Amino acid sequence: MSSGHPPILPGWDHGPVSAAPVTTPGPSAAPTARSSGDGPLVGVLALQGDVREHARALEAVGARAVPVRRPSELRAVDALVLPGGESTTIDKLARRFELHDLLRERIADGMPAYGSCAGLIMLADRLVDAIPGQQTFGGLDVLVRRNAFGRQVESFEEDLDVDGVEGGPVRAAFIRAPWVEQVGDGVEVLARTRTAAAADRVVAVRSGNLLATSFHPEITGDHRVHALFVRMIDAAAQR
Ligand code: GLN
């Protein structure tokens, strides 16, 4: 534990990792009945990618967010967010930091996990267009195509209806995003695209304690997907 943190999410981009929960509330589009400080301890895999934005979104919906870069930190959390970034890099770093096997184990043991974009790729059991030797943590019985939306629509935004998210469509940002090409038994499809160039693609799924989206809800200021994840964590803790 360290003390004397400045108020804005220290240690998320670089520097030593602190086990101290971050308590700064961020902006929230989804007020929660719970005050921050008594929510579940949610790690954000902090190897690469948009770690800080996920931490803010989690804090905004009442969770306590901590960066995870070491096995001891991974053992300590109730749940984990796998952020967007570059899945090939996250894969290599997870193996180098000795997180890969432990993360597979924790997912298999039922730890709730939410992956966005590259995080969806990392949770998939099967990939199309992976680089040679690329590995995932797995757990989600889906086939995911990397960089699926292709050149025309490499980055775009769309309003999506997401099952389990109340209060109207979610503004979803897609950045060189994957889509889910096949889902296994027990995987629930939560959202599909409507964009004419790539309509009806599966971009949000849930299976047991795992949640994954092709898009980045953490960068649009709408925290309802994170609120859904926190509800899943609470429900898992009560079982
Ligand atoms: N294309 C990236 C990958 O394969 C994912 C992009 C993202 O996370 N925004 O990892």
C-alpha cells in the first residue's frame, strides 16, 4: 500500500503499481445507489491499452478500481477488466509478466471478467486473423475475428441497444474492432451493429460471469456497461 496519492488515478500509465484502491469518482452517466468505497475490488489489466478510462468508469459506478500487472495483484481482486489496446501486445506482456496461466485459472474458477475490444479478443476461445503464435486467456466459447470491420469503417461510432442496459441506446465507439463470428451454447448475444456497411454483426456477448464488447464504452462517458458488469460481480458474489 502506498499513501499520499494525488487525486487522479496515479500509477495507471507508468510507475510502480499501488495496491491502494483509487477513490476519485469520475463523471457518471449512470448514478448508482452505492457510494464508492464499498463496491467490489475490480482490477484493470494494466499491461497496455486504455486502462485509465476503465478505472474512471468503474469508480463512477461504485467499484474500487486497481491496476493489475503482477500475479499477487491478480489474486487480490474480485473481478477484472481487460481493456482495449493491441491484443498481440497484451498477450506477449501477460506471458512475460507471468499473468497468463493465473488469469486462465481465475477465469475458469468463475472470476467475473469484462473485455472490451482487444479484451474481447483476449477472452475468446478461438480467433480468426490472429498473428502466428498469438494466445488468448479464453473462457468465452466464441470465434472472434480481429480487425473485422476493415478499412472502410476502421473507426466509427454507433448507437446500440444492449440487452441488460436500460435507459436507451449506448453510444459505442469502435476502433479497429473485432466482431464475434460464432457463439457457442450458453453465450448470450447482447448487441448487434446496425451500420449499413457492416450490419447485424455481434458486438456484445455474455456467458456466465464473462462480459465482452467489441466497442469501447469507457471513452464515451456513458458508464452503463460498467454498471452492468458491477451488477454481474455482485450477483456472482451472492451465489
Ligand atoms: N485491433 C486490435 C487487436 O487486434 C484491437 C483494437 C482495440 O482494442 N481498439 O488487438
